[in-house]
Amino acid sequence: MAESSFSEQVIAFARAKAMEALPTVIDVRVDTPANPPEQIQLKFVGLSYEDAYAEAETFVKVTDEFAVKHGKGDFASLGRVLDFGSGWGRITRTLLTKVPAQQVHALDVDDQMTALLNLTLPGINALTVSPEPPTVLGEAAIDAALAFSVFSHLSATAHEAWAAEFGRIIAPGGVVAITVLDAAFFAQIAGSQAAVAAGDTNNFAALLASTFDDLPAAEAGFQRGELQYASSGGGEMRTGDYYGWAAAPHQYVKRVWGAAGFRIVEWVPSGVLFPQALVFMVRGAAGPHRVPRWATSPVTRNVVSRRLRPLAGRVKRALQKHR
Ligand SMILES: C[S@@+](CC[C@H](N)C(=O)[O-])C[C@H]1O[C@@H](n2cnc3c(N)ncnc32)[C@H](O)[C@@H]1O
């Protein structure tokens, strides 16, 4: 045989055994996908099996109802649905009870979770993203996006960058559901600090107790409408520069998501449905930060400044008179 000019790796590909049949796209009504090991379930959501899925089902059920009430219809009737920060996929799976795999997108920073989803939920669109956007998704490509316990961990910079990206990828009239830590988080930290002071050796209590160096200052910042972020990291690629504990007040969410083109239509405080607040938003018809063309055209600018100049002079003179 003539000497091959192909690499050994490519020759190994060519000689690999053929599959008996092509993999089929997941249909959860026919196949129940395998779960990851329990420690992975716990690591990502602090719950496993029935408890983890009960939370996922409540989230999908309530947001599906909100989508009917405030949006273009239920998830089953929409085009494309996104599970942002999908983790091991409990919410993605629950979405698959309503939406065909081809219409489901799942994004996460964790490439192992992407591999897990592609393996257990073949046919969905699982992608690894960077901690900050952009994504490869097109403008207005998504009709509904869900992010459970993701924005409750993101720094202000990451939160704001993703809100802007959602403004780009969510279609006009589309909906977004996120969860955030609210004012109750500060009481929880204070409770953990008291428990630790009283000798509680529970790891989680100790972790929470040390969340903010200056708890009263963080709480005051929250009351002023600023996101309070405590960098902790979350293991592996979830580095502390963008991942930790984040409490987001209503004013902050309204301001940041408003600038991205969204309107808050439901706010369910923490403790009602989940340990975090649920925020449901609708994307307006117009794009974010959209300034009408006429306002930026040089012709308009010249006309406006010509008309305003004499007026500005009169105001200035009137003010000088009254000094
Ligand atoms: C607490 S887990 C929640 C997982 C999933 N949403 C659930 O409820 O089952 C947070 C997830 O968000 C992912 N994540 C963190 N930062 C992210 C970012 N900047 N972009 C996308 N995903 C991110 C993490 O890797 C992790 O899978």
C-alpha cells in the first residue's frame, strides 16, 4: 500500500467502527433521560431528585402561566425557548415536556454541563458560553428565556452585560424570567452570623455568615437601589470576578433591564415560591436604547441648535439680571 499522506488520527477516524443507527433526538414522552450523579445535582442546586425537579416544575409552570398572561402565549406555542445557566438540565428537561428539542436552547459557562446535556438530551441546542456575552444567537432569535438561580450569583458587570445581550436576542414581545436574591438575603446572613456566634458549625451557615465584610453597609447600598455582590466563586470556571452572591433590588432590576428594553410585569418575593424572588419581564416592541433617527441626524441637530441658540441667550441674560 502506498504510504498515506493522512495523519494517524484521521486514519483512526476512518477505521473506527460504524454505529448501528443514528442517535435519535430526545422525546421525553418516550424516553426518560438519565440524571447526573447525586453530588452533581446537589452541587449545582442544593437539591436532588424529587426536590430538585419539584422546584423546576413549579418554575416552568408558573412562568408558562405568566407567558400566557403577559406575553404571546404559552411555551408550547412559542418558537424558541432558552434555559440560561442550565446547569445539569433539570429546567431544560422540564421545558422538554412542552417544547420540542429542536426549539430548546441551553447555555452555560460549564463545558462539562454542555457535554452532559448533549449526551442526556440529544437534539437540544446546548452551548458553552463565556462568562460575559455575546452569544452566537441571532438578534430576536428567542421568544422566552428562563434563568433560575443565575442572576442571583452574577456581579453587576456580568448582570448588566447579560441583560443587554437578552435585549438583543429576545424578540419583541418575548419574555424573560430570572430569579434574584432580595432583602430577605440580609436577614438570612444575619441569622447565620448569630448561629455561628452561638457555636453552629454548619458549613453553609459559616459560608453565609462571612458573605459581606460589612453587612449593614451592604444592606444600606441595597436600600439605595444598588446591586450588592460578594465575590465567592463557585468552583472551576465560575471564578470570583463574576460569580458569587448577588442581591438585586427592584429599582436596580427595573433600571438595568429597562435600559435593555424590558418591563417588569411580575415580582414574586423570595419565600413565596422559591428561596429567591422570581422576576418576570416582557421585551418591548422597540429595541433597547433606540434613539429615533431624526434626533441623531446632522440636519436635525443643526436646525435644533439654530433655533435654541437665541433662546439660550435670552435665558442666560434673564438669569444674570436676577443675580
Ligand atoms: C446555581 S446553578 C443553577 C442551574 C440551573 N439554572 C438550575 O436551576 O438547575 C447556576 C448555573 O449558572 C451557570 N452560570 C454561572 N455564570 C454564568 C454565566 N455568566 N453565563 C452562563 N451561565 C452561567 C453555572 O455554571 C451554573 O450551571
